[in-house]
Amino acid sequence: MWWTEFDLDRLDELNEFARTRSTPMFEAFTGCLGHLFAHQDDRFLAASTWIGHHAIGVAEASSLYRETVDALAGTGLLHGEQSIEVFDISSLNMGE
């Protein structure tokens, strides 16, 4: 899970970046099982599910990940604190 603060007046731009840049990035990694984007006020969340810690490491070491992160940082959309949290999944139910 990656949390950040962002310029709330630019939510549409952040959602567009997520749709056009971040989604294809996640989809390019075979170890990524899925992702979601959400926001609450001026906090934005990108949550992704992976086959394991190794798959996360492979993604983080890739040029695609680094290019996407750098492109997002260059937009000026983000401000304040950012944090990354990694959880081991005990159970997952996505419905039918």
C-alpha cells in the first residue's frame, strides 16, 4: 500500500495518471495480481496484491517502475508525506 498527499484540486489529473501510466505498469508485472486506487480528501492510495515479496522486489528494481515513479513525481501533483506499507495477506475474498 502506498499513501500520499496530493493537490485535491488536481484529482482528475491524478486519476488520469493512474489510469494511463500506473495501471499499465502494474499490468506489465506478471507478479502483480491486481491493484486499486482510492482517495479520501487529499490522501491517495494505490494498493496492489502480489504473488510474494520477491515479485515486489523485481518490480521495484525495474526501469518501468522507476520511470513511472519519476514521471509522477515530475507532475507536481503530490505533496506532503508518502508512505509504503507491505502486508502479508492472511485471507482474500474478492466475491464471486
